[in-house]
Amino acid sequence: MAAGQFRTLDKDLGRISNAEAAQLHAFRPVWRLGLAVLGFVALLVLVLAVGGDSRLVGIGAGLVVAAWLGLAIGSNDVANSLGPAVGAGAIRLVPGLALVAVAGVAGAVLAGAAVSQRLAAGIVDPALLADAGLGPLVMLAALIGAATWITLATGIGLPVSTSHSIVGGIAGAGAAAVGLGGVAWPTVGMLALVWIASPVAAGALAGALVIVLRLKVVEAEDRGAAARTWLPPMVALLCALFSAYVVLLITRPSVPWGILLLAAALAGAAGWISTARGVVREIALAPRKPSAKRLLAPALVVAVTILGFAHGANDVGNVAGPLSVIIGTARGAAQFGQVPLIALVGAGVMISLGTLLFGGRLVNMVGSGITRLNAGRALCVSLATAATVLVASSFGLPVSTTHVAVGGVFGVGFAREWLERRRSRKRAEDPDLPEEEVRRRRLIRRSHVATIMAAWMVTLPTTAGVGALACWLILGLAAG
């Protein structure tokens, strides 16, 4: 294998590390706000100790923590969808932030109910909580557990998943309130398996996409002709499928086939025409070898939109799920856990505000030459991440967008290595490379797998413990 064969994956993984460091740096304003929120919640909890209304305290504190979590999600995860497109010049920062914000709200409102429902009523037995009137306080404790861990982990430089944190917080708080038997541990275990499987699925899909894109367009003898042949129908298909999916969400449970096909045809035609024009314009600028980055710009904008929608659809549940219980305290056991529209809208708006207010700095960092993937690899990772997250959302499964995206990076890197081996027909490692360098490159890849696993293994029990502790404290003060 040639000496540079593994450099692409190693470089991309290095950029992921740089992006994680950039996330922690750019997250500092939100982190300081989180410290203030935790302090304010501590004051509200003290109100319970002096005889305050536990219902009002639970609602007020829950709304404050949920709002902060929404801001944190919007500010921290926007780079997954927008950073590559801004870095590739496909879209400017301010329009890109607006696009992701709007797509996130749309995803939250149209497709966020399934994940929200899972978190609201699928982890802790809703009947037990409703009968005891503990729903708001348990969800407040879960939010405090997740917010505390995210704030502390960010302070020490450890990037963690909000989805993992809130699942652990709900499980721990629920166990403290109604006992271990009231928690659906098989569901928690199933979610843990999904957290492992989702990056693998994204990696397989991203690898397949990069193989097709590289063989059919990037490495074609006539890149311009290949781009004219392949890119417009590819973008048209993406637009058509996504528009059909959105129409199904809007009109469910049923929609006339004519309306569905018309929406798909119109969106596909718009994608085809805009992409074809962009390809022709780029070929005119560089007939012999047009820039792959600019050729793929229209597809990157489509990927930004789809991934922003997917992000809203999945991550809104981290806020809307507990929030729906907190604001639905007057509902009976039969209605407990249903997700009202106001919870989805409110959570989606807070995530979008986080994107608009705090996301620009992070996108600039991730879109820089230090951290971004090239346009083709970014496109494949974005599409694979969006598809994986949307499938998970449709089944009500909260997943980590960042971990899924890292899985896509692995898939792209290993696919490119396979292409190089296929082309060179040489052994997997270069005999000219020192053994120390070979081991270093292997360790780079293994370290990222270890990071993902460690984040999953540490976050769930830690937030469960903090959530349980917060629940015992709150219930003790409320009873006293």
C-alpha cells in the first residue's frame, strides 16, 4: 500500500479531533450560561425547602433547564450539518444558519413526536408517575442530571451526547422515584445497542456513497461530462425523496398518490435544474478539470437542509420529551406522555435560537481548512448521517448526531482505502513505512472508536446517578 494511502482517514480523524476541540471552545458562552442556569435551579429547589409549591417550582425549573438544553443542542451540533457546506463555499454563513434553523424547526414539528414520545413515556412507566403525581419532578430531575453532566463534561474538555445524557437522566430519576421495576430496562438496553449500530450503519452508507461518487465523477476521465451525467439526477433524486417524506409527514396517515408524486416531481425538477446550471457554470470556468468542490455545491446545500431537518427531528426529543410531561401535569394517566404541539414548537425554537445565536463561531471554526472535510467526503458523510438519523427518528430512537457523523467519516475513510488497494493491488501496509508509524496510524483510528465507546459507557451511568440523586433531593424537599 502506498505511503499516503491511510493519510486521508488519519487526516480526517485529526480534523474531527480539531472540530471537537473547536466545539468545546465555541461552546464556552453556552457553558457559562449553563452554570448560571444550574445556580438558578438550585435557588428554586431551595424554595421547596421553605415550603414552596412543588408543582410551580417543578414547572418553572423544568422550563429553564429545558430552554438551556435547547440552546446547547442548537449551538453545539450545528457544525455537523453546516460546517462542511460553508467551508466548501456552497452557502454563506448567515443564510446557512437561517436555513439550518428553519429546517430544524420543521423537523422538530413534523417528525419529532416519535422520539419525544419515547423519552416521555417509553423509559419510565407513565402510569406509575401519573398515579403518584411525580411526572414533573422526575423529568425536572432528569433534566438537571443531563444538564449537570453536560456542563461538567464540557468544563473538563469531554464532549458528550445530549441524547445519551437525557436517557440516562430519565432512567436514573425514574428508578429513584418509582423503583427499578418502573424503568423499562430492555428499552434502555435497546437504545444502547442502537447507539453502537447507528455509527456503523452511517459508515457503511457513507462508504458506499463515496465509492460511487469517486468512481463515477471525481476520477472520471472527463469530469465535466461525468458531472453533467450523474450530479443533476442524484440531486433530483435526493430532493424528490425528501419532499415525498415531508409530504407524508404533513398529510399522514394517508395522502393521495397524485399529490405525493407531484410534490416529488416538482422538487426533483428544481434540484435537477439548479444542479445542471451550476455544473454548466463551473465547466465554463474550468473546462479541462472543473473543481469538485464547486461542482458539488448544490448537492451540499441539499444535504445541509436534510441534515438540519434530521437533527431537529431527533434531538428535539431531548427537550420536548421531558417538557411534555412537565407542562402536561393536569393530564390523566391515559393521556400521560402524549407530546403536545407546543412542546415540539417550543423545543424546536430553542434549538434554532441556539443555532442562530451561538452557532456562527463554531461553524467558522469547523468550516476552516483545519477542520473541514473536502466537499465530496463531506457530502457523503452528511447524507449518510441524515439518512441514519431520520430512520432512527421514524422509529422513535434518540441517537447522537455527532457519533453517527464520526461513523460516516470512518466509512468514507475505509472505502477510500479499499479503492486505493483495488487500484494498487499492493499489500495493506507500505513496507517502506516504519513500524512505529504504522502502529501510530492504527492507534489514531482505534482511539476514535474508544472515544465513542467511552462516551457511551460513561455518560449513561453518570447521568443516571446524577438524575437519581437530584430526584431524591427534590422529592425529599417537596415532602418536607
